[in-house]
Amino acid sequence: MTKITREEVKKVANLARLELNEDEINNHAKQLEKILEYIKQLEKINTNDVLCTTRAIEVINVFRKDEKKKNDCTNELLELGPSKEDKYFKVPKIIND
């Protein structure tokens, strides 16, 4: 595997609009090299018989049947507003004549 160079780190940092000092450039080069070594190890694993997955744990949605319910909470909701008139919220006039 090719070594990650300082110039490559500088180029990517420049593209990402990051300002890195010399220590950070060296540190990122070493860290990226370790990441690529790990990926190389993972590529050796035989995954031919492994099914594709998007999650480590299978998630199943639990749906309930939609049921029509009569729920008249108009007065309760109107009490939450600052002002009301009949069965409507009362708001300041915003349209000029």
C-alpha cells in the first residue's frame, strides 16, 4: 500500500478549507495510513455468503390500524393561544387597507 504523503494531506486540507500546522499534517498522515491499513485487512475477509445489510440490528416497524376517532379538543387548544374569538384564534390585523 502506498504511503499517505504530507502533500496529499495538505491538498485535501486545502480542498476542505482546513488550516493545519505541521504537527497536524504529520498526525493526519499517520492516522490516514492506519485507516487504510485497517481497510486492507477488511478486504481480505470473505463475504461471499453474507447478505447485504444496512443495520447491525434488524429494525421492524410496528404499525397500528388507522381508526377514525371523534375528538373535539377545540376549546382546549384555543385556551393555549393568547387570544380567541368564538372558535378561532384572534390575531392582530396584518393587512393594510
